[in-house]
Amino acid sequence: MVEVTLGKTGITVNKNGFGALPVQRIPKEDAVYLIKKAYEGGITFFDTARNYTDSEEKLGAALEGIRDKVFVATKTAAKTGEKFREDLEISLKNLRTDHVDLYQFHNPSFCPKPGDGTGLYEAMLEAKEQGRVRHIGITNHRLSVAMEAIDSGLYETLQFPFCYLATDKDLELVKRCREAGMGFIAMKALSGGLINNSRAAYAYLAQFDNVLPIWGVQRERELDEFLSYVGNPPEMTDEIRAVIDKDREELLGEFCRGCGYCMPCPVGIEINNCARMSLMIRRAPSAAWLTPDAQEKMKKIEQCLHCNQCKGKCPYNLDTPALLEKNLKDYQEILDGKEY
Ligand code: SF4
Ligand code: SF4
């Protein structure tokens, strides 16, 4: 069994963490079943967020009786100290606990610091002094904010997208976290569904001993796949390297990760799916992306106002409206019979 220690927090867990975002989409009893099964299979790190609707509640119900045997991480997207306190109160209640092991600022557009006028970091410190928060973390999709968080010395962990499509800058973040004694929690290790080989995803991350991937789990078969890696962690082989090289060739560059940070769109375009439709159709079972409902969503791209709001918010600096148009053109050609 491979373990990871999250920097100076001392939190040491199996190198498979549970990402509780997708359990929002399934009934409570199914979610509780999955979470309990994950624990029984050796997973002891669970990551949720105040913004994931009822995910915290489901996690709280599932962890009843085993709370002291696991680590619970959650997040707040609060913009003021007051809202922070409110969020923490609700999270503790939902999670049925008196403390969270790791409390993270949820993708803020800046790096919260003492004296910045928001009162956020002060509220975090106060919660830590009260013992309601054991460790302080930050999650982000922007390299600049992540770098600033590392340099600030104020954070014990960073949660950032990291997978085998990583750029040199992402690798630099992992290295800098290690040097700073910070834990690195990898989100989107399957790149929001674009990576369909979880063995390869795991084997890549296994090369970084300070990185803890949290897998977003919604179905039992997905969980079973990751639980099999607890006892049998995949290692890098020539075969896996070939899969990674092929995917990197196909996916590197201008592609939408599906994070949704550019939304909402004023005309209701579902950007996080539509801007990567060409890839999803080719890399995932295509039927789900060709239904009348999906076609209607793609057609909405024709109503784009070119207001560029989405472009301004994309952390990957994508030209989102142009990407949408490109995907729509390809999609229409596929509907007209183009081979894909
Ligand atoms: S540019 Fe188009 S897709 Fe982007 S936010 Fe504006 S209307 Fe929506
Ligand atoms: S366009 Fe950018 S912000 Fe929008 S979903 Fe894709 S990667 Fe995320």
C-alpha cells in the first residue's frame, strides 16, 4: 500500500483520496454505501465542499461512527469573514463533526492574506485557534494564485488540477510545494473525463511522492477500480508510457478542461461541455453526446453574443467563443455523417 503525507500537516493517507463532488448526483443511500465501501477498502481521505450541494451531508451520514479514523477536507467560497464563519458552521453540522481536518479556500480569484481587507484569513486563523479547523489549505485553477499561495507561507496544502497532461508550469508547482513543505492534492487527475485510462493516470501520479490524487467517484465500478489500486498500485511501464505519450500528443494545447469557471453564460450556453464536444465524442461513448438534448445544447452556440465574458474568466486563457464555434462546426459535420 502506497501512502502520501501532506507536507507539514502530517496527514498520512493511502494514495487514493475520495473526491465527493459527484456523489451530489446520486441518491443519499447510494452515496453512503459508496463512501463506506471506500473506507472499508482503505481510503481515508475525503474531500468535499460547501458548494457541492448535499455532498457534505451525505459524507457526514456515511462517516458516522468512523469519523476519528478518517481525514475530512472541505472548502468555503466565502468572500467575507462573516460568510466564512457561517459556511464553517453549516459544514460542521452537515459533516456531523466538531472539526474539519483541512479547510480550504475554494478557488478564490486572489490569495487570501491577513490584512487584505476581506477578513477571510483572520477568520481561518480564528477557526484554527478554536480547534474547529486543523489545517489551512487553498484550492485553485490559476497558476498565479497558486504560486502566490506557496510563496506566502500561509498555506499547508494546495489543491490544483494535475494529471499526465501537465505542463512544465504544473510540474514546477508540485516541486515548489515539496520545497515549501506543503501538501499537493491533485484534482481532475482524469481531466474531467478526457482521460479514460485510470491505470495510466495513477501510474503517472505515482511518480510524485508528495501528490495525493482525489478521484471523483459516482459509480461503484469506478470506486472498485480505484480500490484495486490500494492493494495493487499501477506502476509506470512501457505500455502505460505509450498511452500517455499518445494522449499528450492528442490533447496538449488548446483544450477545454470542463471546469466551468467561465460560466454562467448570459444566453445559457453549457460551455463546459460544448467547448470540448469534439474530444468527448471521440474519447467517451459517443451516444450520450448525440442525443436530441445534446444537439439542442450545441445549437445554442449560434446565439453566442461574443461578449467575451467567458474568455475573460477561463483560467487556461482559452479563446472560448472561438473554441465553441470550432466544436459546433465539427459537431454539425458529424451529424451530417462525417466519420469520427
Ligand atoms: S462569449 Fe458567447 S459563450 Fe461566452 S459568455 Fe458571451 S455569450 Fe456566452
Ligand atoms: S472554457 Fe476554460 S473556463 Fe470554460 S470550462 Fe473550458 S477550461 Fe473551464
